[in-house]
Amino acid sequence: MPVNHDTSFLEHLPQNCAVQFLDRVEASSSREAFRFPVGDAWESVTWGEAGDRVRRLAAGLLALGLEREQRVAIASSTRYEWILADLAIMCAGGATTTVYPSTNGEDTAYIVGDSESRFIFAEDESQLEKLRAHRSELPALAKVISFDAALADGDWVISLDQLSELGETHLAAHPGSVEEVAQSIQPDQLATLIYTSGTTGKPKGVRTLHKAWVFEGEAIKAQNILNEDDLQFLWLPMAHSFGKVLLSTQLACGFATAIDGRVDKIVDNLGIVKPTFMGAAPRIFEKAHARIVTMQAAEGGLKEKIFTTAFSVGTKVDALKRDGKSVPLLLKLQHGLFDKLVFSKVRDRFGGRVKFFISGSAALNADIAQWFHAAGILILEGYGMTENAAGATVNHPDGYKIGTVGQPFPGSEVRIAADGEVQLKGPHIMAGYHNRPEATAEALTEDGWLRTGDKGELDSDGYLKITGRIKELFKTSGGKYIAPPAIEAKFKAICPYVSQFMVFGAERNFVSALITLDPDSIAGWAAENGKEGASYADLVKDEAVLAMVGEYVDTLNAQLNRWETVKKWRLLDHDLTIESGELTPSLKVKRNVVEKNNKALIDGFYTS
């Protein structure tokens, strides 16, 4: 079936995000909108109930004096209250400034100060303390609205309920004030400031307009892949554009969303919520793949043999189907048996109802995507960045190519520049970087295209393949070009115990690597190999572990060109984390930070 490229939806776009939300409330008032954990149970609210709450909070912001396009920050993990706050800010005509809860106090103060945020929604004591410590640097910050009612102090800090009470009073005197503000917001008005977590220097605030978020949601709706009957599970950081675009998509399509930002609860929640789709970073799929594979390996014997044979059969059947060929009867019967014995159990781990996953924020290894596909789980890889409101291209359930990031959103364009850079154009492109005219000029071409910094290629069907970051490509001293992401992705598909694999060697005479292991996976390996209870730090120095990882490196090298092979490597004594500053909140490696932190170790590869 051909992918829908109809752009007629562009003629009927909602005027702004606030109107888009209020229209959804009116159209779907009695349908479920959100569910969220309260203790061990899940609580549900309808669109009508969410709409009433947002109206009161928006009116509360108006009562506090919020004016058009003034910024209101949110410093919180992903939770229902985050979404209420964001919708209220936009319905009151303000613009949301996002702050990751893991951001340190100094950078939090910088973001709140640079954005000139007048108010901030703060999740808990830890977020409030960052603000208190830098209050003298934030003269524009008039109020803190805490999600924790106990933190209200009757002065600078008020609770969410107190803001709602202010709103009720305001609405009693001005009944239609929120709707009036919403209708007055123009498409080119500022909707969000999302600060990119750069690896060097201070983060840059990306100015995204209402029309960009509206376009994103409506472009996905126009492709007819989601509707009111779907159920999303949302764990992604809402401070990240990937999380934010999924909210825009929900407003456009009207499905319900189950929200819980606790990453360690994802697998458990999938089994409880039983969603029909979920967006995730590739690391989530890598971990799930590794967990399932290592668990089966630990079973050993007949169970492991059945599992291995099932995926061998599944891969063959999958390849035949994707090539448009018929499946021989014997192979079809084998596949049906293995679907009952193996693949159905894999699907059940994700709730059993998933139509597809959407992968974004970093490159997904094609081998891992094919492994899931063989089990009957479709992962649609997409591509975009904060500077284009998250979504530029995406694969479609009726038209996808594993190993690509799909075709451009209807109503947008992609081109490949002379140097191989992917460039984007459309209603979703940012208005620029806040207070950074020079950086804005560098990011946008004279004819209005966004420079992504990624290298890529378009095939004859218009599917985009990302081949690496322009700045990440390096040349060895022998003059050979190396694309680290390609090598790193191969290793992650080979080794089920790896967490991160980072390749280095710019202007050096060979390629080296730093490796971290997944703590859960290596703990499972240790239990199976007589080393149960050993610490991570001890395991990465253990001769048996080093030998095991060395075999996987050898397997990798056998698949590479001679000049790409990894000659030296080292296991780090810790896995990379958001808290250490070596991962972004969307789980991407900050390569520059890792390289700086391990400079002596990397230099040692080439001097010893």
C-alpha cells in the first residue's frame, strides 16, 4: 500500500496548540485522555476532566499576570502534572521553557535566566533547592509553582492547587478569558523554548512556534496510523522534543496516553498498560533485546535451541515477505509453531497489543530492528531534531525500509547538500536560537533550510538513510575515513552484554574503543558463571569477562574493513549515566565528554 503524501491537511490546521487542545476536549470530552500511577494503581481522567483542570491552571497564570509569549519553565520528570502545566502555559498565551530534572543547579539557573522565565513549575524539593540557591540571579522569576503541596511557603512558592484556586477566582470574574486568549494566539507565536543539551558550551534555546507543533501532530494524523482507539505509553522526557511531539500527536489524533517517566518501570508498565504503541530511544530496544537473548542463553538446553531455531526461521520468513516472495509451506508451518512457542511470548513482554514502536533520538541498529521484526514487532524508525520540532521523517506501517528513517512528513522537504549533509525545510523548522543570532545564522541556509549536521542519502523511493554525523566522521593518519556510529551499532547487535561502545582514532594510526557493560546483563552473566554478587568494578577486570568481550570484538572485526578494525579496547569501571553528564536525558552519548574524561586512557592506546 502506498504511503499517504496528501498535503490537503495543511489547509485546515488548527490556529495554535491551545485551540488544538480545546478542540480536542470538545470533540472527545467523555473519552479517556490520560492515565497515570497513583501508588500501585493507575488513575484515569477524561479529556473533559483534563480540560477543566487546564482551564483553571491557565486562568491562574493569567491571574498572576502572565503576558503573551512570556516564558514559564517546567523542571520536572515526565508525569501527568508536566502535561497539565505545559497545556496551561500555552492556553494562557505563554511559552514553555523545558528543564530536565537531571540538570544541575548552575545550568538550571542559566536556562531560567536566559529564557527570562517569569514562573516555573518545580516538581519537588530537589528542583526547588536549585532555584533557591540561585534566586539572586533570577530577578524575573516571580513565582515557583510546586507539584508538591507541602513545599508552598505562602510567598515565593505556591502549590498547583493554589494556582488552580487563583484560576477559579479569575474565571468567576472573567468566564471566557482562557478561550479568548487561546483564540488570539497567532501561528507564529512562540510556543516553547527547548534548550539543547550540547556537549560544549552553554545550551542553546530552540525557539519553536505554535505552527510547528500543530503541523507535527496533524502531519502524523494525516498518515492514518493512529486514531482515538489507540493507547500510548509515554515515558520519554517531556523536556525533550521527542516527548513533546508525541503530545502534539495525541492532541491531533485523540488517543489516550498512559504516563510514567520512571525508566526502570518501562517493561513492567508495558505489561500492565498494554499499549498499542510507544516512542523510545534505541537504547531501550537494545536493552530489551539483550535481556531476552541472555535469559534464553541462561536457560540452555532444549529451550535455548528452540529459541535460536525460532529466530532463524523467523528471519528467513521475514526476508521472503519483505522481498515480496511466497513462503514455502513447510517453512510457513514451522513459523506458525514457533510463533506460538516463542514469538508470542516475546510480544507478551511488551503487553501483547503493540502495533508498532517508534524509535528516535539516535540511530537504531538494523540488525536489532530485524530481530524484533522476526518476532512480529514492528519498530518504525524516524528522524528529526529539536530544531525541527522532533519529526522530519518516519517509516510507515504500510511502507517501511529497515535501516532507513523513512520518508519526509507530508508538507515538508528533505535535501542532501553537496557535502552530503541532510537539510530540512517546512513549517516545523525553528524560528532560531534564543538570544543567539550568530548561531541561528549558522544553522539556517540563506534559502531557509535547516542544516542538521548529519550525513545521509536518499534512495530512489525517497527514503532517508543517515550515515553519520559530519563532525563524528574522522580520518585515520593513514587517510581512511571512519564512521563511528556504524561500527558502534554493529557491536551492540553482536554483544548482548554491552551498554556503550565508543570508537576513537582521529588522526591516529588505528581504531580503538572504550566499552561499558550493561549492569543488569553482566550481573546475569556473573550469576551463570560462578561469580554471583561480584561488583561491576570487579567484573570489568575479571579475566573471564575480558576474554568473553574480546571474543565479541573479534567477531566485530571480522565484519569490518581492515582499516576499521578495533586494535585496542578497554572496559570502563562504570556505565555511562545521565547523572555523570556522559549521557543526555534522551540516552545519547556525549562523545566529547567521554573522550575528555578518558583522555589519558585513549592516549595510552597509542603510546604504549
